[in-house]
Amino acid sequence: MAKSVAYVPGQASPHKMSRSKIEMFIRCPRCFVLDAKYGIKQPGGIPFTLNVAVDNLMKKEFDIHRQAKTVPQILKYNGLDLIPFQHPDLEKWRHNFTGVQHTTSDNHFTIFGAVDDIWVDSKGVLYVVDYKATGRQQAVTQLGEGGFYDGYRRQLEIYQWLLRKNGFEVSNIGYWVYVTATQKEDSFNNTLHFESNLVSYEGNSGWVENILADIYTNLNEPEVAGPGEDCDVCKFFDRRANLAIDWHELVWKNCNECGSRMLKTIYGMMMGDPPAGHVSMGCIVAENAPEWLCPKCDLQNDDDEEM
């Protein structure tokens, strides 16, 4: 994975920034600035490996029609005379770390985003397409409102903006091929049953350049921006900071002599072995009974004395 380069305020060269980083700024300016300027990343999410597998298979399916210049069945079903777009840079546009790229006229940013697919009509107008996979009781036939659904809309709009900046005529209409593992079957039998639906959306990318101006301002401010209203990461750290807890008491201790991680002592009768990181001390609790023991210094010394 390519390592992102930290932004330096006032830098002369354009800062390379992905579509997903723009979405991060919209959701939480604080997390974005900490990431872009200081390299402090948000905790990683769970990889959606099943979704990735479905995406790859869908690309293979539409690539068959791309080579044959035929209309895919789902488009015929929806009355659309579109075919998958052929272009020598398509694989680069699909790659996560290259994507469709554009350097802004002020030279502040090089924006990039990896498209899933592009379709074209008989007049050469392009239509941005994104694949989505989910598992629900009912198939998805229309996009929800708010939250990550609005993020899906902005995703299509940025792709539309990028392609226009590369000189293509692009329709405001974009599509999601939404594939749902509907869970309608009575048993699994090593098979997921999917239902595919085409969901359309009329985008408006007029907001993109205004957001880029806001991002540039925030990156060049000496102060870190405030948090987004719904940023779970910031909520967690803000709430933790406000708790009246001596955090040193919650940190596992290391031995002052050898630096080894110490063991927490347990006194009293136990059923079975002590849990990991603990040591059983029996039932007798002396006045100076230790709360922690070093497995190298304390326990080794005890063994030596017994010998």
C-alpha cells in the first residue's frame, strides 16, 4: 500500500488527495486534518471481503459485454441502451491508488478516485456506475437518506466531476448496481442467492470545488479544526478525556528492574488455572502482600530460594 505524504502548509507542489479523504473532511474536519497534516490515522475498519469478491465478479461480467460491445441484461431490463465504456486507461481508473485524476487549476491538490465502471450511450456521453453489495431480507431498489447513503451520492458526484475535468461529456445521471443477498432461502447449502437492481441518481457536483477551498483553508490554519457532529472517533476520545479516572491505574505495569510485563496477583481459592496475565497466590493474604509480581525477577528469585 502506498504511504500518503503529509501536507505541509504553503507547499508549492499539489497535495495528492483521494475521494475518500474528501469524504472524511465532510464527516469530520478534525480527523481529516490530523490525518493529512500529522499522519494520525483513524482506526481501521473491518474489511468487506465478501463485497470485494462480488465487485470483482461483477467487473468480470461487465467486461465480457465491454469486449463484445453488447448491452448487459440488467440494462436491457431497465430499458437503457448503454454499453460498458472502453478506454485504454480504464484499468488505471479502477485502481485504488491511481484512479481518475485531476490537478486543480490553483495547483493546491491532485484529486483521484477509483471508479467501479463507466457506461456510454450512442452519443458518447458517459455514465458513472458504482457496484454495491449488501445482505438484507429485502432487495435494495432505492437508496436511503442521510448517513453513508449521502456519502454514496457524493462518491458518484466526485467521479462525475473528475471525468468532466478530464475532458469527457458526463451525464448527471449515475447508477448503482445494487446486489442484495436477500436471505429468502430456507437454508444456506453453500450458496448465497442474490438479486440485482439498478438504482439511478441525478447528481450535482457543484459542491466539490467549494469543499476543496474549505479543505485548503483548514490545512493551512495553525489550529486543528473542530470535530464533526457525528464523528464516533472524536466522541470516544472526548468522552474518555472527560472521565474522572486515573488512567495510570488502568495501564498494565512493567517491572522497574527488567522491564518485563508484570503479573496481577490473585488471592483466594480458584477453580482451574489463573487467567492470562495473572498469578495465583493462594489463600493467605499477608499485610505486605504484593499486588503485582514480575515473572522474571520476583518469581525467579522465589524459585532460587526454594532450591
